[in-house]
Amino acid sequence: MKLSRSMYLLLVSISLVIITLTIFFFMRNYKTAQINLPITATPSPVDTPTDTAKSSVPLTPLQTTPLPILHVSESSALTLYDQGLKLYYQRQFPESLALFNQALAIDAQCYEALNAKGATLAFQGHYDQGLALIQQALDLNPLFVYGHFNQGLANELAGRWDPAIAAYQKALHLDNHDTWSYYGIASIYGRLGNTDKVLEYLTPAIALNSDVKEVARNEHDFAPVREDPRFQTLVKP
């Protein structure tokens, strides 16, 4: 009985040793397996597209180009300019020119007066001198739509069709509601007898200002296309 009991205890002890060793080797292999598993990368703040990361992207030239610093003309010079402009529209060129010169005597960088003086000189046949003044005005304010229009007008008066159209187009790029730039381009194509282009540019001018119809009916520039039924339909009262 005692022997059997001793044998029993021995067997139990051996079993416990075997179980312990089994558990030990199992746990060791389990940990090793965990260590050898591939690590999944977690996106770091640098990898993740955030507002901060977006702000580090280089800006495009349009975003980095500063707006031009525009000259602010003296109020007294602008008053004389306005008075001269009324005379200019009435084709009283010597009188308007005197007022523009007075405005420039007060403020030599009054780009409004420079532009108007340039157009006045162009109407008097001084095309290059007038264009130089208009360019001075545009150098002071590149966004001055009226300056680009007058640049087109002065070139048109000088018979320089391509630069005239380019200047009118620039005015329209800045303001696509500039009625008389459309009209200016149409009048050049009228002189060239290109009815399709006349209609292309005269149509939006009329859409913006119905008074253009009457002006176009009496415009000698449209003489080469005046008998075209499409032109007559467009400008009829």
C-alpha cells in the first residue's frame, strides 16, 4: 500500500514537471512569435494631411503675386480732370487739354488725367505722344480699364489694328461689361470688312447698351459691312 502510494506521488510529480515545462515552452514561443510579427505603420502627424500640412505647400504665382500699389490722386486734381473729361466728350479738345494739364500740375501722377490727356493728344494726331502718356497712366494703375480702352482707341486712330484689338481685349479681360471695348473691336473689323467678327463683338455691345445701335448705324467704320442683311438686322431700331 505504501509502495503504491509512493508510486502515485512520483507519477503526480512527473506530470506536474511535464505540464510546467510545456507551459514554459509554449509561452516562450508565443512571445517570440509576437516579436517577429510585422509592425503596421501608424500615420504620424507628418504623414497625415492636415490643414497645417496643406499650408506648407508652395503657393502658386497668382497667390504670391502682390497686388500693385495704386496711386491715389489728389482730390483737387480729380475735380479738374472731371471738368476736362466733360469737354473731351464734347470734342472740345484744346479746352479739355488745358484742364488735364492743370490737374497734372497739382498731381503729376494723377493717372486719370494722364490717360485722358493721352487720348486727347491722339485725337489731335499726336499718336505716339498720346500713347506714351496712356502707358504712364497704366504703369501707375495696371488695372485701369479706361486706360486700356484708350490705349486701344489711340492705336485704332493711328491705324494700328493688332495692338488696338489687344488693348481692347485687355480692357475686356478686366471688365467683360465694358461696352465700348466691344464696340472698338467691332469697328476695326468693320473697317476690314469682316462681318462675322463685327457681329461677334457688336452683339454684346448692343446687349449691354441699346444706344449702341444708333451709334453703329451712323458709324463710318461699318461702311464696308453696312449692306450685309445680318448687320442691318442687328442695328435696326
